[in-house]
Amino acid sequence: MGSRKLRYAVIGAGMSGLLAGIKLLERGERELVLFEKGHTVGGTWRENTYPGLACDTPAHSYTYSFAPNPDWSAYYAPGPEIQAYFEEMADRYGVRPYIRFQTPVKACTWNPRKMRWQIDTETGEREEADVVIAATGVLHHPHIPDIPGLADFRGRWWHSARWDHSVDLGDKRVGVIGSGSTGIQIVSALAGRVRHLVHFQRTPQWIMPCTNPPYTEEDKRLFRQDPSRIEYVRNGPEARARRERFLAAIADASSPQLAELQQIVERHLEESVRDPILREKLRPNYTVACKRLVFSWDYYEKIQQPGVTIEVAGIERVEGRGVRMRDGSFHPLDVLVLATGFHADAFVRPMRVIGRDATDLEELWAEHPTAYYAVTIPRMPNFFLLNGPTGPVGNFSLIEIAERQWNYLDQLMELLRSGKARAVEPTETALADYEARRTEAARRTVFATGCKSWYLDRNGVPQVWPWSYEHFLEVMARPRLADYRLLDG
């Protein structure tokens, strides 16, 4: 069998989907289509426009390695700048003409006779492709909690990813539900800017202290003149030490690095919050980093301003004019914001995927979503994932993770391009072995120390990468072909 040209379908035009499009076009591949459900590129940075939106990964690390940006305004970039960066990438690398916007994919079905995927969209289109690359992300299906009485609220309410910018909040009493990174950022941005602000915290968060220095025009000029300065921010000694300390802390709940992190956040709380009653309201009852660690340079400062209330009593119900707490107290509100996260276990769903032997991905994922090293799935030939289930998560740059995964997947696709196989998929044994090793290691991570988080499956097992980042780089360097099944038709 000789070399052959492939047709590629990429699902999603966020960070990972654009990466796939860029890399395929760089290879000279033109039989390419990207299906995007939104009106433009950017993924979660398009969906989220709330006040205070920023990335908690340093800006120079949250760029493609091949496309540094010397013009970030600050160490942690605000959301609009990140969205603008991805818009620029789509144009600079010529990906935009290959994108079909506002075209959600409804189903992908493997055709065993043609050895191709049939792709059906919600808009009625039907396409075929040799390869499907699912770059759907995880932070795009808003989670709306089942709060009694929410439908009875007479004010305005919305999810943080569906921000209503038509509402002037200046004279409003605003409640924010949720204490993850999104809730912390929104509260920090609104404190002092609205009539009254209530932050409802079901579970307080440990806050990692950080600074967010702006980049001056001179800084930007030096970044442009000497790209090694950008590389230093990305991978210099300080960045490596910080990354290694954090990775060691989360991988082993008994590590001295975790104990050090615990001391840092406890000292930050003690030194930043003057009122002892408020300080205890803000003190979590779990180990640092059990939940996704929150970085903030101003949250503690902002919530100590007049007109801000921290509420931890627990919500009983929403009423027409506000929120009733379990202790009987009542907070009158005009606007309620749900910073309650996303269905992070959805991945490619609700898209239906039917693979070889009519295997339904929904059935394979009945217990929890999983993939061999987060990128491939048995009986799903030529179906590849970027930032799929059980990949490295937490306070890492997902761009670097996606680039490493692309390097791995491109080697599998080369088997198809070279004619060595018509299709490739991991074996069931390989996935089972990976899952057994991963689950055992995950039980030793900080994520398994007793808090409730979106990292856990319904059995309480962290669905995360539990090993070192060095091990991730090692396994992504080259596929172990003994763990793959090559199909010739």
C-alpha cells in the first residue's frame, strides 16, 4: 500500500482545534475542515466575557510555542487579549477559510466499508473524513445547579459564561454563587463597583498569592528584540522550579512540597484578612490544591472593602427578591450570577460517536470518560483527542499539553499517510492497563484527600494525570506501537 492523501475533520476551533488546523496546513494538508459551533474562534475565551476574566497561567506560557506574543499587557493576560490572540492566529496561519462556523457536529459514525468517518451536523450537512480530531475542550457546557426557587427570582440571573452586558450593575445588589477561579475573579472585579456584593461560598478556597505586574512599553520592546526573554518567562529557572514544586505537591499528598504550599496559603490568609471572623469564614477545611488551586493578586483585598459580604451559611432557596440562607437570614438581590462551572466530564458529548463494530462511545464512557493516555480510544479508529479525559489538568498551560499531544498523534497519522495502515486505534488491553495504573496512582494524589471537586468521578476517583510532567513528556514523545492495533480494511 502506497502513501495516500487524507481528509481531516477537526471538531472545535478553540485553542486545540486551531493548533490542529495550523499544524495540518503547515504539513501541506488541504483536505481539511474545522467544525465550530460558535460564531468565531477562541473556544472558552469566546464564551466567557465576564468582568475580571484572566488566565491563571502566565501569559507567555499561554501561547503557542511557535507564535510568541511580545505584546501581552501583563504577566497574567486578561481574557479579551487572549481571545484577540486566537483570532490573530486563525488569520496569520490561514485557518479561518477552513472553518465552518455555527455548525455543531451531531454525530460521527465509522463506516467499516469505506474505513472513514461519516460526520453529521446539526445544520443538516454530511461530510466524510479519514481522520477525526476532537478538540472540543471541557469548559463549554455550563453547569446550572439545582437551586430551589431559581426560576422564581424576579431579578436577572445568568451563568458566568453567558454574561449579560446589557445590564448596568452600578446601582445593583449583586450575588455571586461559586468560589472557583471564575467566582474569585468576578468578585474581585465587581467589589466597589456595585451597590452591594454578596459572595456565596459553599466551599471557601485556598488562595495562592501572586502578583500581576503590567508589562511596560519598554518590556514589550525588549520581548520583541530578544525572544529569549520570553523563553525565560516560559521555561527559565524560576518557572521550572515553580512548576516542579507544584507537580511534586499534587502527585504525592505526603510530600514536603505540599506542606510548603499549605504554609504559603495559610500565611497568606492570616496576613491578608484583618477581621478574625471573616478570616475563619474564608478558611477551607481541606488540604491546599485538593481543588484546583486559585491564584489571585487582589481577592482578599477587594472583599474587605465596604459593601461586600461573604456568605458561607449555605443557600436554602432563591426567592423572588433574593436568597434565603439555611440559618434563616436573607440577602435582597437584583442580579444573581452563577459562577458554578461546567460539565467538565462532557468532553465530546452531546455529540454521538459510533465506532468500529457499532461501538457507542456513550456506553464506553458509562462509568467515566477515559482514553489511552488521554488521546485515543479502543474501537474508535482514527479518532484522536486533544486535551481529552485524564490528561494533565490543574494549573498548567493547556497549550503546551496540546502541542505535546499533537506531536504524539501526528506520528500515528503518519502511519496512515504512509500507507502502513488504513486505521489505527489502541487495544482494549492497553487502555485497561493504563487505567489500572492511573487509578492506583491517582488515589495517592492531593485530589483524593477528601474534598469535593470536578476532578472526581462518581466513585470519588480523581480523573486526572497522576504522574510527573516529565513522564507525560516521555510518553508523548513517541507512541508505543505495541499498544496499538493497525487496521488494513
